[in-house]
Amino acid sequence: MNVCAQCIKNKDIWTELFQDAEAGECDFDKSHGSRYPIISIDEAAFIFDEVFRSKYGLGSSEFSGLDSRDKPYFEQHGEPLNFCVQGFMECDDKVADVLIENAPDEDPRDGGEPFYDQSYNYEELEHRKAREDAAAEDWLDLVYYTPHPTHSFEMDVRDTRSRMQAMEAEDPFLCRLLFIHQVGALERFLSSTFRRLIDADKSAKRKFVTSTDQLSAKNIKLIEVMRDEHLVENKIANFLHSFSFHHLVKVDNMYLKTFEFSIFPNPETDINIFKNIIDLRHDCVHRNGHNKDTGELNVIFRNDLSSFTEEIERLANHVHDLAHKHLKSLETPSSNETDFKPSETPL
């Protein structure tokens, strides 16, 4: 197929497309006749691809809020790909579609990530950089902002996956760093969720203190209580701050005793699955990736990282759902509270 100079009017790319072209019949608009220079769609798509990639990229995603189940949702900046190509090339939607279809692109069958995807939005790189620079200026304000635990975790997952997609080739070193990052995100999520739940549920907080030897066995002097009215809260906060939330079996026991639910979706199989993940994380953090027993290097490829991330996300989603139900249950008075009537006999 041939496209003519009347179909593409972008002045910045027009000369490169048509400067040596001869007039001929256009296959996209018969009314243009054979008066204008023409170029094959393959040649046009090749030149278009090189210039478009230098000016446009995937629209970045931004947190937009939480849904009714406290799950974060995101909106993508930019416009649909076809719309961006129409505006950039100053052509109609038919020409835009064919340019996208014929542009040289990565083949997923070869392990590459395609650049062109009609299901996503795209935006000018200059606009994206300007917005990101403006956001960076507000960084100090963000330091004092405590987001919802699930929101923070989902942002970490998105960051891990976007960096996986950006890999042009296997990079086990980067995969190892992203793996450590993702396990750390799970630790933070479990810690923040636990704290959020006990802050909302006084009964659970009492269970937690009672079932935790390091807290229940503490001897506190009366003078200490008089000096610090928040003494108990501070003791709890200090304990949770120093607690290692990557010891998932201990964390599970803490959740079970305090909230009566397990952090593992399927405890019978998940305990071993996550023990392997945490052991691998320990090797990566403390032995630069080498196995504690054999000394062999644990090599993490992109597919391994993707599988680990899916398992970690599965556990986090399970905890989120049960934590959400627990918080919702606090909004409904228990039968004991609703049926309670003050004694008619004076005390």
C-alpha cells in the first residue's frame, strides 16, 4: 500500500518522508488521485516509528483513590495510541492504524515487550517529564504522608513489574534487587496493616498485649505511667517497630492470636512456599545471593521474579480482604452490646 503527501501533513516529518518521492496513486484516499508524492506504508511506518518513539511513551499511571473495599485504583495519563498518532502525524484514523500495525516492534514470542499497544494511553515524553519534575518538587510534603498500606504495596508491585517490562535482556542482578524490594514491601504491608487493625480495635489490642510475652511480662513502675500517659502505646509501637515481619510464621501466629485469621491463604502449602521465598531473601540480603548451605549462587531470572511477585501479591490480597472484613465487623455492634441493659438494682 502507498500513502501520499496529502494524507500525512506533519511538517517536521514530511520532508523526510516525501523529499525524494515521486507522484503516484494513493491507496488511502482515491480523491487525492496521483497528484502527490507517495511512499510505501512500510517505509512510512519505519520513519514514523523512529520519530514517534523519541517523542512519545506509555502514559504513566497515578493513584486515583480507593474503592469500596479499600483497594487502590489508578488512572493512566495521556490519550489512546491511535489518537496520539493522528495528532502527531496529522493524518486520519485509517492511516494511523496502518502505521501502528506496520511499525517495527518487539515480538512477544521472542521475549520482547511490544512498544505499541492500542489498549494503553500514550503521552509526550516532555509532558510526562514536566509533570514528574513538578511532583518531585513536592517530595518533602510526601515524606509526612502515610498512605493506606494496600496502596503502598500495590505501588511497589507496579514498580517491580514496570521495571521487569523495561528490561531489554535478562538481568539477574537487577532481578535479585527487585526481589528483595518486593519482599520488603510485603513486610511493610503486614506491619502497617497489623498496626492499623489494633489501632481500630481495642479488644484486639488487649489480645495482642496479653498473648505477647515481651509486652505482658513487662514490669512498669507507677512513676513511669505518671510521666508518660502514652506509655503503653509507646511500648507497643516500639515492639512492632523492632519486630522482624519477614518471620512469616511468627507474623502468622501474631495475626491468629490477635485477629483470629491466618495470613496464609492455604496454610498447609503456603508455609513451605513462603519459607523458600524468605530463605532466598535471606541469602540475597546477607550472602549476596549465595545459598547458606551449599554456597551456590541463587540466580533469579525475570520469570522467577514474576512468579515470586504473584505469590507475594496473593498473600497480601488475602490479608487485605480479611483485614477489610475485620474493620467492617467493628462498625456493627455485637449481639452482646445491643442486648445489654443496665441493671435495675442499684450497685
